[in-house]
Amino acid sequence: MDMKYHETVSKMEKMKVNKEYIQGWIGGYLDNPTREEQRLNEAYDAGYEDGKSHNADNFSSWVAG
């Protein structure tokens, strides 16, 4: 079991990070294909790129205001 994945997703949810960013991060981390083009957005793309590189350092800039 990958504890980094679970800890990071839990932390993002508790901090109320943008849901699109979280979905992108999860998809990238799990190496899923990206969404269809019409459903892509800036938050999802940023999350996907961070998740793909297993980077948990950038999500604080996506905390919902």
C-alpha cells in the first residue's frame, strides 16, 4: 500500500484544495490517461503534472478560497 498517496490525498482534502486539482493529481499519480480535452482545465492539468511526478509540494497554491 502506498502511504504517500493516501496521506497526500487526505491532506489535500482536509486543506480544501481545489477538487479539480485533486482529481488531476490522483490521475497523474496513478498513471491514468488524462481526461477528454473538453473536460480539461488549469487546475486539473496542474494536478495531473504534479501527480505524474509524485510531487506533493505545489498543492497549497490550489487551496480553495
